Amino acid sequence: MNMRTQVAIVGGGPSGLLLSQLLNRAGIETVVLERRSRAHVLARIRAGVLEWGTVELLRRAGAGDRMDREGIVHDGCWLSADGEMFRIDFRESCGVGVMVYGQTEVTKHLYAAQDALGASHRHEVEDVVLHDLDSDAPRVTWREGGQAHALRCDFVAGCDGFRGVSRRSIPESVRQEFEKVYPFGWLGVLSRTPPVQDELIYASHARGFALASLRNPQLSRYYIQVPVETRVEDWSDDAFWEELRRRLPEEIAGTLVTGPAIEKSIAPLRSFVSEPMRWGRLFLCGDAAHIVPPTGAKGLNLAASDVHYLSRALIGFYRSGDAEGLDRYSDTALARVWKAMRFSWWLTTLMHRFPHHGPYERRMQDIELAVLREQPAARRMMAENYTGLPY
Ligand code: FAS
Ligand code: PHB
């Protein structure tokens, strides 16, 4: 079937859904092409912390009221090093907090908002191919239910994540890629248990990093650093809880309520950026262009700022023919992406145990933590980056 729209959006995760929602509310037509089923997208358990900029963007998109009712505002988090804890006070350092609200809920609400607008989504599409991106008449083709389809459009938004087709549609000769793969992963568990602490705890420990997070007062999210070759089946629930207890500060571990893992998965850690984020009529958003280790809680939030910049540029173009926002999109988005890359790399390097680290690197980690504990300016740097730099 041959169709036409203004903006074709490849990928229906948070980037694609939020971009479609903002554009549709501005009267711009979109079609979202998603490889998986809606149920599959909604079943993903991913991020849990929203920067304040993301909170305000979701409100502007008309997809924030459940977040405002059910999300939990956090004014700080805790760092612990070999059993000693100290707090990073976001509110005191930079006047804002973060919203603890799961990406799964964000996605659910974006779908509901898109349904209310009668948005056009195609699920379980296959063999998506982007054509004529360097012309003024780009096209997207795909197969769906055994039928061939083509969509003519003005612009293509590549929101199809790290393994999508969009980034690879930019000629290799044009792309410059930066990558760092970490020698460990995160084993994450979701459990219907009361969180061990009402704010997040990032724990550095001789046995490895651990993170105590949450979704709500009855739903906890925990992670432990594991060797990169670890398989989920290597870890029973009991083994996970015992290891988590050993890495959390004693006074906290003693109050840990354990229960069956309702989700257990391993995420590899990498830092990755592909430049530029625009080629002709193609614009990349979110994980399609960059990946951060989840330590700094930046992945979903960078997707949000990319979508903010791109939606603003497209609305400007359609309203007044002004292409300046589009021409500056890649540089504008990358300027913020690289600062989040740096923060995520810094916190990951600080809090994890690296197989190749010697006594000097270990001592630098201890000293960096002491600087954070003792120097308000250091805590403010962490607070400003964790809560999100301005758009
Ligand atoms: P996504 O990958 O979420 O969405 C891309 C969409 O495109 C998917 O629905 C996919 O099915 C679809 N797609 C792919 N190829 C396609 C094709 N060829 N055609 C059509 N559709 C296609 N971030 C945090 O901040 N904190 C965390 O704790 C955290 N944990 C994570 C755990 C895991 C296992 C992963 C993979 C990521 C995690 N992230 C975390 C990062 C994550 O939240 C992303 O930053 C966020 O999902 C980015 O959203 P999108 O850019 O929409 O990409
Ligand atoms: C989560 O709750 O999933 C979470 C929170 C903070 C992070 C990473 C993951 O840095």
C-alpha cells in the first residue's frame, strides 16, 4: 500500500512515541513504524529516574498527569563506599529533584495519549528500509502481514534504538562512532517488596557495584555488577539477595525485604555516540544515536532532550518554513549528549570495580568519593548532572 505523511518515525519506544505525540499536538502528521508488538513494547522493564526536564516535557506532551499522581519526587540520593553512606542533596545543590517513575509507565501513558489523538502506528513491521534520505522526497518501505508498503514523507525520525536500521542508513563514510564497552554488566531484579530505602543508594563495594532503586512503595528495583559473561540463569533469587546484602551498608542490608524476582535481566554497559545525528532528511533520536551506561540514569532522559530539540525544529519548519532548527539539530543535541556521556562514564568509573584496575586506580576511586563526601562544590557538580543539565 502506498501512503504519505509529513514525518515518518521509525521505532515506537519512548523516543518515537514522545516525538509523535509532540508533533501531533502541533498538527503535524506522523506514522510510527514499530518492529515489535505493542504488548512487547509495553512489557519492557528499563529506566526508572526522570530528569526534571523530562518531567516538564511529558507534561507539555499531555502525558504527565498519571506521572504527577503516581511518580515520586526525590530530592537526593545516597552514595556508599565500603559500608559508609553519605547523601547528595539535589534540592540544596541545585533547587530541583528527580521523578522516580518507570519507563514502562511512561510508555504506557504515551500510548494512551497517542490513542486519544488517533495517532497512526504500525506494529510488527518487518524489513524497514529508508530510501532517498539525501533528496527532498524520502521514502520508507517495509513488509507487514506479508504485504509490501511504502510511505512517502518530508522527514524521517530514526527512533529505532541501538540495533535499529536508521543509524546504519547513514553512509559509513559520513558517520564517526565513539565507543567504550565496560568489562561488566548489571544484573537487575524487580520485586514486589518495599524498597530498602526511600531514596536511591549507589553502593561501591570491594565485591562490586550495587544499586537499590524503586518504582513505588511496593515495587523495588535492584542491580548488582556482574562479570560481562554472566548469564541470568547463573543467579538464583536467593543468590542475588545474598550478594546484594553483602554490598549494601550493614544498617541498610539488615532491613532488606526480599521476595521472588518478577523480572530478572542482564544489561551490558557501554558508552556509544554516532555523529552526526542528521543526514539529509533523516534525524536520529535517543538510543539510535547514543548509548550510556545506566549508572547516571541518562539513557531515557537523553532521548527526551533529543525529542525536545527535534520536535521544536520540525514545528518551526512547518509553521514558518524556518529550517534553522533542523540545520542545528545535530550540533545542539550532541552538545548535551556528550555532557551526559561524560557524567555517566565518570559515575560508572567511580562506582564499579574494574578487573584491570591496580592500587593507584583504586586509591583514586576512594579519594574521588572522599572529595564528594567533603566538598560541597563536588556534590553540586553531581547534583546538577544527575538532575539534568538545562536543555
Ligand atoms: P528504545 O530501544 O527504547 O526503542 C527503540 C524501538 O525501536 C523499540 O521499540 C524497537 O522495537 C524498535 N525498533 C528497532 N529496530 C526497528 C526497526 N528496524 N524497525 C522498526 N522498529 C524498530 N536507561 C536509563 O536511564 N536507566 C536504566 O536503568 C536503563 N536500563 C536499561 C536496560 C536495558 C536492558 C536497555 C536495553 C536499556 C536501558 N536504559 C536505561 C536505556 C533505555 O531506557 C533507553 O535509553 C530508552 O529506551 C531509549 O529509548 P529509545 O531511543 O526510544 O530506544
Ligand atoms: C532504575 O530504577 O531502573 C535505575 C535507577 C537509576 C539508575 C539506573 C536504573 O542509575
